Amino acid sequence: MKAKPSLEQALCIVALLGIQDRTIPLHSRLVAERLGISTSYLKKIVQKLSGAEIVKTTAGRDGGIVLTRDPHEITLLDVFDAIEGASPFVKNTGLVKKVFSFDQKEAFMATYALKDLKDSQPVANVLAVFGHAEELFRQQLATLNIRDILPTTENQPLELDWTKWLTAQRPTE
């Protein structure tokens, strides 16, 4: 499985917003600049996060992006699903069963003069291994929430308005 580059960007956006004072929307332009992406590309990522009800946008001069929930209620799986989707990594199309099905085992063995044919771990079971790996992957992502990965100060979650820092760190033109 190869994750889209927008997954890392989405995690950064949600982490930025997890620190951001939730009464102050973070301006999209500042987020795009910090991530080094265009505002139009940021908009596509934010739309996916918004569709998963992780963020929302507010319009106007003081508008921007805010989280819709507390960071401890947003898991890494939520962000992953918002960007990558929840469809399985490997889909069973029935091809493995069609190709390797020995529903005519006796005839198959007779054709090749086989004395026995052991298929205790048939090829079709390999798909189950992928399914189990995906299940473990998703379980692991569900164990971590955004608050778990954010910096703290004096054992409390860091909460501030990024605008001051991001504005001061803007590249000079």
C-alpha cells in the first residue's frame, strides 16, 4: 500500500489545527505557505477532511480552518480514511479461486499422475493474510488520537494562535 502525499499533509493540517486556539480560525493561506503547497491543493485536502467532519472552514476576513472536534476525539484512522478512503487494500475479485480452485481435484491429480495433492495453505488463503494485515494496520491507527501526537507545555496540551508565528516566519519576497 502506498499512501498519497496528501495524507502526510492532512496530518500536518490537523496537527496545526489541534494546537490552534479553536476560537480563532487559521487562515488557509498561512497553512498552505507553511506546508509549501498551493492554496488550491490545500482546498482539495481540506474538502476531504471537511467531508469526514474533521475540519470546517469559515469565510470572511477573519475566516479560515478550524477543527470540528476536540483533538482527542480525532484518530489517525479518521484522517487516513478521510484521505485514502475506507475501501480494502486488496479486493477479492474471485480470480485466485478461479485459477487455483481444485474442485476437480481427482481429475487434476490423474492428469499429472499425482499420488497426492496437499493444499493445506491454498493460494486463496493469501488474501486472508492481506485482510488480517489491513485489520491490524487500521486497529493501530485507531489507537492514536491527534492529541496524543501534539506537543505539550507544563503537561498540558499546547494551545495557541499560529497566526503570529506563521506570519513572522513567512518567506520574504
